[in-house]
Amino acid sequence: MFFGGSKEPESVAIENLAPVLRDEFNRKLSRLESKAAGIVTGIASSVKDFVAACDAFRNLEKEPDLEYVRTTSSTHVKDQKNSYSNLLSRMISNDTKEDARYETIYDRYYEVVQRTGAFLNDILKANAQFKMVLDAYPNDLNKFKKSFSSIEVQWRMLKAELEARNMDFKEYHETLGKIQALMALIDEAKTIESALAELEGAPQHAVKKEEVEGLAGKIASIRSQEQAINRKISEVNSEIGILIHTIEKPARKHDYLSLYKPKLTPLLDDPSSLRNEDKYSEFYKQIGEINGEVEKGTIAVKNMSEVRDALEKILEGRLKSMLDEVTDLESNKLPLDAELRDLERMKHEMENLLHGNSQRESALAEMRNRSVRVKEDIGKIRSAVEGLFERYYKRRIRVAL
């Protein structure tokens, strides 16, 4: 009798890999669920307090204090007060939509963080737009301030809880990517096998012109999709360029003033380098310093309003989101490139068959070689998936193909 033998790996069908992975990921985030659920409940409660404060402020009959307001018309201030209250009501209405269904715990709370952050930012913009109202009712905003502060504090808590799980999310995303790659390879293997069976069993001259034209149509469609992605990448890069160009002069002044710090200008000269997390972190830090210098008047430029707007967009994450969007768009192009190469290869092979039986055996040999390479890749990716499950989730599995 043998003792201490390891447990046999659990067999998991290829189509069940993604659901099993989601279950493991959610199990790993169970502590996040217990913490985040309470925070989200607190945010919802604070939003209700904010709604109550908004209603109370809207119904306030008190005359405005015009001592520090640049107007002599209390009627105008009251009209602005109503506009401000109505704007806040619309923001609240937009924010309190029903939650969608999410595949993972992380996805659900990430959406809450994004939506709440946008809500807080919109309120700050509204306050800046209606500063006259706030100045005219300085003693009637305590409930607003208290509920807003409560939302913000809990939002930061939830954000911190998510950030603490960034590594877990990266591990999940890495494993899911391998699963998707494995499924794509299996589909390709089936397509090749089907094509091989058809070519091997087909008589000479069996390929029809219409089949080649059908492939040409698919190729044209994929090229059209790639062109649309390229246009979008170009548009986003253009917007990035405009944002970078706007802050170029204050950045150079900042570099001149900050003699002992890493220079910001080289990063602006190559915006694509900002897709590196460390470089972006340094860039973001110095943008915050520039913003402070602009506010203090240490740095002054002619187009100050455009510079302030550009700095605000960067500090609010607009540049980061555009850089991430370019990365995502480029990633979206990769499977299209692969599919296009395969379709063009198949079209070329079929054209060869159309134009002469002499190339038929060559095309079959190439397809057989490709089939062997795909099967080898399947074996490698399969092992990688099994290894990631054991490494990240302590679960030994065997992928059943």
C-alpha cells in the first residue's frame, strides 16, 4: 500500500474553464465582498442624505446673503439656486440606476467606484459653476458638505479595497486570456481539420470561384474593421497630442524650476512611453506639481484657461484612459490580424487549386504542417492554463479537450 500519493487532477471540460475560473476568482475575493458590500450600503445611505439635503435646499425660502456676492439682485441668486438644485437632482437621478449583472465581484465593485467617482466629480463641477449660490448661502450647506464628505470617504475606502486586489485581478485576467487563446486554437484546429478533410476528399478542380470570392468578401470585411480601429487609434492619439501640446510650455518651465528632479519634457516628446506604469506615475506626480505651481502663479502662460483645462483632464484620469484605450484597441487588432492572415492564406491556397492541380499537394502539405503546429500550441497553452490554476488558485485540473 502506498501513502501520501497526490490527488488526481480534476477533469474540466474546455467549455467550463471560464465559469470555473470565475468561481475561483470570486471565492478568492470573498473578503472583498464582505467589506465592499457594507461600504456600498454606506454610500447608498449617504446618497440618500445628499438627496434630502438637496430637497431641503431647494425648498429653502431664506433670502440670500449678498455681502460677498457680485450681484445686487436676490432674484437672480434665487433663480441660480433653483438651477443648481435641479442640476444636482438630475445627477442623482442618473447615478441611482439599477446595477447590471456582473460576472465577477471585482467587476461589480469596480463599476461602483467608477460611477461614484464620476458622480463626485460632477458635483464639484456643479459647485464651481454655481459658486455664487454657495457664497450666498454659506450657512445652509452643512448637510450637503457632510453627506458629500461621507460619500467621498467611503468611495476612497472602496477604491482602496479594489486596489488591494489588483494582483488578484491581474492573475485572473492572465488566466482568462490563456483560456481564450486555447479556445481560439481549438476552433482553428477544427477549421483546419475540416478544410483538410474537404481538400483530401475533393476531386481535382473541386474548388469553385464563388468560394474564393466568399473568402475575399470576409477579408474585405476584416480589413474594414481594422481600418476603423486604426482610425480610432489615430483619433485618440491626436487627442493625446493636443493635450500634451497644451501643457508643453508650462512643463518646460517646470523642468527649468525643478533642477534636481527627473525631467518631464522627454516624456512629453514620446507620449507612448507613458503607457509604462512607472513613467506614467512619475508624469502624473509632476503634473500635480505643475497644477500647484499654476495655481500659485509660479508658472504663468498666455493660454492659461486651456492649460488649466488640460491639467484638470490629466489629473482626472482622461489621459490615462486614452492611453489604456489605445492599448485596448491595439489588442483588439491582434485577433483580426491573425484571422486576416489565415483567411488570406486559405484564399491563396484555394486560388492555387483553382489555377492548377499541380499546387494541390503543396497546399495540403502546408495545411498539414499548420495543423501540427496548432496542435503543439494547444498542448503548450493547455499546460499553461493548468499551471496557472494550480499556481494562483491551488486547484489541480486537467483540461478535457
